[in-house]
Amino acid sequence: MCGIVGYTGPREAYPIVITGLKRLEYRGYDSTGVALLNGGLKVYKKKGRVADLEESIIGKDLHSNIGIGHTRWATHGEPSDRNAHPHTSKSGKLAMIHNGIIENYAQIKKELVNKGYAFTSDTDTEVLLNFIEDIKKNNECNLEEAVRVALKRITGAYCILLIDEDDPQTIIAARKGSPLVIGVGKGEHFLGSDASPMLEYTKEVVYVNDYELAIVRPDELILKNLGNEKITPFITKLDMELAAIEKGGYDHFMLKEIFEQPSTIHDCLRGRLDATAGTITMSGVMNNIEHFKNAQRIIIVACGTSWHAGLLAEYVIEELCRIPVEVEYASEFRYRNPIVNKGDIIIAISQSGETADTLVAIERAKENGAIIFGIVNVVGSSIARISDGGAYTHAGPEIGVASTKAFTGQLAVIMMMALKIAKEKGTITDERYNNLLMELDAVPEKVDAILKSADLLKAIAEKYKGAGDALFLGRGYNFPIALEGALKLKEISYIHAEGYPAAEMKHGPIALVDENLPVIFVATKDSYHEKIVSNMQEIKARKGKIIAIITEGDEVIPGLADDIFYVPAADEIIAPMLSTIPLQLLSYYVGIAKAVDVDKPRNLAKSVTVE
Ligand code: AGP
């Protein structure tokens, strides 16, 4: 949710921390701050963006070889200077930043208030910090020990970084539920919510696990569990270049990531799909193939856009593999006491691999003996590490808050998985199997062709940017794409949009239709085509404005729709990978036309690490 950065070493810490915060700003951007140690603790924090903070401290003495920084997505206490992180302890000697939620903070705050503590913010973080300092004072122990004792008393999720005026080279860090990566340099260490703040300094990183505590000095990294036992840090080599997290000449990350899809889908298929040889190679699937072949059911858990990929997976897996599939909102699945039997397969879909709702849902299912198969984009993320098997989507870093290339990566993995399992189970004919492999192999090229006509969507976006509401309709495999189109428009333009199965309109939502309502149909050629044409006529009859995503060569719908956008022909199972692209572009151009910050839309964050 929030972005966390830290550095200790011989270099100037401030520029490293501030650059790191800018790279993590997609995780939360309502307020920000840094803490440095130079002749005592210096804390600078402010409501607003990192650039606002930078502006406000020009001319200050920012020299320090140690620093921590935070960019916030508010949970406890509205975005403001006093609720911004870092927070300082009562003595003024400790500073702390936190990503997560301390669920029992109110109880602890009461205890501290009874001891005479006063608080300057509304945050759970300031409570935890003073709780730690209180333990340090009463137990006459060092900061590391005080943190360990305090963490045993709290419930919730956290990644915390602390610095201490009396120990000017050390950062104490700990995590449970929120991500923490430590970059190992020569005589220096970097800390971050992900690896982006340290990319140009080191490719050697340690992914810290839940209930681990790190003592970080320039030339020393000690990892321990809350039982005070040492753990050997496991160093992973990063396979990511700086360019991957820069805009590369595009105005926005979202536009860059939309236009990257021909190559990211290709990267996802590469080394796995060989349409000529008629093979799919996915070790994660093959390592669990007996489980898949004998599965009585598959449960998919996810959130947001990933949930839409899960819904499409239900249609595709049931069609090709003949295995019953249930798609669950992770947050509901987590608390509704679902029936999970030993050996059930849970497919967890997540771009970030850190979404708390999905993470805790699969932890619960795992406790009941389920097998977890992760479809994840961020390498080394928590969901990837706790899954029993999985497949990466290889879409590269996705910085824009609105998921685009990761979504098509998820669809590509789902298609390959379903085809592989169907082939192994013998639930698909060789002819259909080979045909779908060819179709999948052709997707990158077709997406490239669609992107060449992106400007057409600019004009449509300009026409409808003033709409207050919008409806997205689709049938069959296009229904999840209609839901995804509605989510994109909501996220990026703040227009209230809803997705529906087109036939569902008659059962209520059609009451919303009038001459002011844009209705976007995802209506590529498929076995539902005639039906969706009738649904279009129902909308037309009530003067609704019809925008239709249709297949090249469609001669019926152009006569019905007010605006059309063509996509290349494809098998109905594969077509959703194409029809989603113009909806991504439409939401982008409407957002731009409305001067929305499309990479950092209000109230959102890229990775939702709190429940
Ligand atoms: C999508 O554009 C949103 N950013 C959001 O709905 C996202 O899909 C959701 O938070 C799930 O994230 P994940 O895929 O990283 O788990």
C-alpha cells in the first residue's frame, strides 16, 4: 500500500531515498516524508507528492549516510502533514516508517495514554513506535530487542523501518504481511517495498519473510526471527533493468504498458508455446499435472482486474478441461468459511503477488490442505513464494496503477494452462488444440495491429468524456472483458461505470438507458453474436449511445452502433485478449481528456497490502 525506502552506507542517503520514493509512488501518494541522521534526527514530511516534499526542503542541510523514506496511502488518519510518516518517538530519538495496519493499536494506545503518552497524529504507526520506545526504556534493552518484544504483542500487517539517534549507522526493519526487499551492496545496504529503489546500485537482493527482523548496517545484514534465532539471508539475483521502470519516452506508464503488450504477451508465450511443434511447456503445470487431471474442482481467488482474469479462466477451463471452476473474491473467500477439501486446487491470480486479501485467502486454504497454484507477475513476491507451483506472467514491472499488460499476461498464462491440462486430460481434439495454439501464437501481432489504430479511440474518448455514467456489456467470454473495461474507466476517469452480461440488462439496468448513456458493447464475432445484436437493438430502441468493439468484417453491427472499433478476427476463446486492448485505450484517453493523473488516480494504490 505505502512505499518504503531505506539506505545505510557511505553515499549521501537523501538522493537515494527521494529517488526511491518517486519509484514507489505508485504504491500510495497522499503524503510523504524522510528521516535523516546528521548531528541528530532530522525529519521532513508533508501532505502531497514526493516532488512537493523535495520542493519544500530545498536549502535544508540534507547531508546523511543513513535515511528512511515513506510515501503513504492513508489507512488511519486523513492525509495531512501530521499523519505523514516518518513518525518520531516521545524522546525524539527514534523515527519510524510503516506500511500496513496495526489492528490492536487502540488497545495499546490506551495503555500508553494511561502512562502519560500524548500523540501528535491519528496513526497506528505512532502508537507502535512509542510502544517500542516504552519497552526499550522499561526493559533497559536495545532497540532490536524492544522491536522484537513489541511485535509479539501486536496483530495486523506491517513492514517497519526504524532509525535511532544513538545508533547512527543501523536500520532496524521487520515485516509481516507487507513486502520488504533488502539490496546487498559493497559496504552498503538498500531497503525497499520492492527492488525498484536499488536497481542501479545492486542486483543482489534478499526477500525478507514474514515474522523476520533485519538489523542492517553498511557492512552487515543480520536476519533473525522473532524468537531471536539467526537466519541465513538467501540472496536472489534480480533480472530487471532500470529502463523497465522508466517511461521510455511515453507520457505515462499506463500508455507505455498498453503499447508494450505485443512484446510482453510474446515474452509470456516464449519458451512455453510452440505452435509449430504443437507443444506447451509449463513446468509449474506439469509438476502438478496429476492434481489438475484428478481435480474435482478448481477455486480461483483474486481481486480487481486479476479477478476478471479469473472469471475468464472459469469459462475457458470449464470449456476445455471439463473441470468445475469457482471464482472467488479473495476478501470474501477469506472470511466466509468456504469449503476447502484436501487436494483442492486453488489458483491465486495477482499482478503484485502482495495483495493482502489474496495472500491471507490462500494461507487459509493452505491450512486446509489445498494446493496453491500462483499466477503472478512480480518475481519473488509473497504469493509466488508461498505457492506450491505457479507460472509467472513475464509482463515486466507494471507501474501504472491501472493493470493492463499484466492482465493480458494473465490471460495468456490461463490459455496455455487450460490447453495443456485439456491435452493431458484428453478433453480436447487435436484439431482444436492445434488451432488454438496457432491462434494464441498470433495474438502479439494482432495486438500490434490494434495499437496502430489507437488514435481512433482518442476521438471516441473526446466524444464521451463528459458522460456521468457508462455501461459495458458482453456475453460469454466477453463478459469478463466488459467488467474489466468498466473497472478501467472507473479507475482512470472517475466516470461511474458498470459491466454486465448483456442479457442481464432486461432484468433492471436497462432502466438507466437514455440518450446520455454511453453503452460499450464487447461484441466480437462468436457463438453469442446474434444474441448480442438483439441486446444492442434493445439499447438502440431506448436511444442509448452504442460504442461497439467488433470483429473486422462484421457487417451487421456498424449499422446499429454510433461508434465502432474493429479488432482482428480470432477464435472466441482467444478474442478477449484482443477486445480488452481498445477498452484500455478508451479509458486512458478519457482520463487524459479529463486531465486525470492516469498513472496515479485518486484514492488508489498499485498493490493493496492491507486487508
Ligand atoms: C487494477 O487496475 C487495479 N490496480 C486493481 O484492481 C488490482 O487489479 C487489484 O488490486 C489486484 O491486484 P493484484 O493483481 O496485484 O493482486
